[in-house]
Amino acid sequence: MKRESRFFKQLKLKLSSTFKKKNRDDGVSRKGPFLELDGDYGKAEDLANVWSLDKADSSVAEGQRKRWPRLVLAGSAFVAIMLFVFLLLPKVLPGFFKNTDIALFVEKDPELIYDDSYRVVKVSACSVMADDDITSQRITQLLMNEPVHFLNDDCENGYVLIRTSDNIVGYVKGDELSADMSSCEPDLHLFKLVVADISKRVMSHASNGTLIAEVNMNTVLYADVKRDGVYQVQLPNGESGWISSSGVIELGINEETAEVGVRYFVSSVLTMVNATYLDGGVTNRGISIQGLAYVAAGVNGVPIPRELKDQIDCGTEVKLEYDEVTGELLIDSIIPGDIVFLSDPYRPNSREPYESAICTNSGVLLMRSKTGTSIKLCKFDADSELVDRIITVRRVFS
């Protein structure tokens, strides 16, 4: 017992001395075996003061007020980016990449050449009449997709007054024209096509389609798609169709047909042998010699006037040669491709052109038949009555 009481006394003295040594001026009281802490630590919290929502409400309201300027700033930035991309950038890029390969990929605004005063032919061919009457004289014909200047619709019998690109003024049926000029605006398309065959069919599909339209020699169409052996062309009636590439000349949208040799002109002329004759006609459904000369020369790169009275001044005049002994005309002085202008057979001394003929070979002319129903090949020699009717000979191909 004495030993145990001595042990507890020593332990008490040791603990007492230890706590006395660790007393510090740090606001914490260490009297006795249990620590007493000074300050607010360990005290009961004031819930009304610590957890009050007044300050939180204030911060939320302040956050809402700060959110609107951020949204306005973001919206302004978005609008500025859109304006830059869609308005400013398209104007800046073409000039920046001008004369570089990248310029090929920058789309430019199309340049339209026809306004509301123009119309376009929407049928295979339409007749231009001297008066607003079907019984009046036919001046010429217009081909599909040919633009004309609209002058007046105050006419009789459904006719309207127009002026052609070569300044022929006449009357055509109003329902044969369209006000939609997109089919003949070069800048809206990729390819320009000139029909070189007598006629070509435009089909609804590239293969096994149905017939949409038939176009004639010297018709100009514009295409947007080119595939193996076919083009997709736009027609004046708002439709698009497919045409085979054979018998078609492909050009750049602003290019003109290049001049070729006279033999191509003669070949084009000969395709119309035995075609039906029609005063002022320009297609195989009905054609005149001046109409044939117009389309055949145009498709081979030498544009000439449509009317007989104007064709007599085209090209260069051929100096006819005569035999020195007999005084007879040397037929060989008229060569293939020459256009021969003839007087009225009942007015042999007249110098006014009555009709024309086209030389296709030495001593052979393509001209209107005697019955006046078709065009035929006709042989002539120095003794032919045709020789006396010759007013002049013009050479349009060198």
C-alpha cells in the first residue's frame, strides 16, 4: 500500500509540472489537466448572424445584374462575326486573291445582260411577220432560246411587236415568248452549246427519257452539267433537259463559234437537200435559201444577215470570168460556198434580188425547186437561163 501511494504521488507531481511548462501567451489557458480555450473557438454559433440569407440574396441579385451586359456583349460579337463572314469577306476575298489560282474558287456575282424589256423564244422556231396577221409576209424565223427586245403588246390576234438582235422589227405570237431570261443569261451557266446538226432532241433524262423539245441548227443553249456524252441544258420554259454531245459545239459562255473552212459550210448546206421550202424559214421543217445560208454560215463561224436584201452585201463580191472568144460565163469562177443572187425570171433586167442559190460544187446550185415546194440541187452551165439572171455572187468563206 505504501508503495502504491508513493507511485500516485509521483505521477501527480509529474503531470502538474508538465502543464506548467506548456503555458503560453497564445490565448489558450492550460490550467489543470483539461485545456481551457480563450476566444470564440468552441462557443455556440449565432445562427441568425452566420446563416442569414441577406448577403446571399444580395449576391444573386448582383449576379443577375452582371449577366445582361455579358449577353449583350456576346450577341454583339456574334452579329459582328456574321456581318464579317457574309458581307465583308465576300467583297474582300476576290480582290485579295485576284490573279491567283485561288480566285477560281471564289464565286462572283453574275453579270446579267437582259432586263424586263427582253423576251426569249420558248418554242423550236417562231415566225416574225410583217404585220400582226397570220396572212402577212413572213420576214424570218427565230430559234429557241433567242432573246428579242419587247416593244409593244398592243397588237391584234395575239401578236406582240419585237426587235431582233440584228435589228429586224416584226410581229410574233406572244405565247411563243417567255419573260424568264435565265435560260439565255451566259453568266448563270457553265457551258455554251451551238447545235450543228439539222436538229437535236432534248430529253427528260440522260438515258431512256421522254422528248421535251426539238432544237434546230444554229440554236444556242446553255448547260450546267456535263457528263460522258451528254449535257444538261436549261430551256426557256423553266425546264431542264438532256442533249447528246454529238452534233453540238461546246464553247465558253462568252465565246463565239470559230470560223472553219468552206467545206464545212457546204456540208451543212447539203444536209437540207429536199427540205420543204418556206419563205423566211430557217429549220428543216420549212426553210428558205437565205434562211439556210444564215444558219449554215452562223454554225460555222461566219454570222451573216437573215434577210435576202442584206445578204447581197455580205462577204466579198466575186469577179465573174467570161470566155474571151465566146463571151460565155466561165462556170468555174463560181466555187463551192459562193452565194448567187438571182433576179426575178419575169424581170430579167431587174437588179433587185428575187431569190438566191448556194454553189455546192462546180456547176451545181442548191436552190428553190421550180414548183416552189422544196429546195433541190440544180445543174447549170454557160447556156442555162440562170446565167442571165445572176445579179452578183458573194463569197462569205475565204
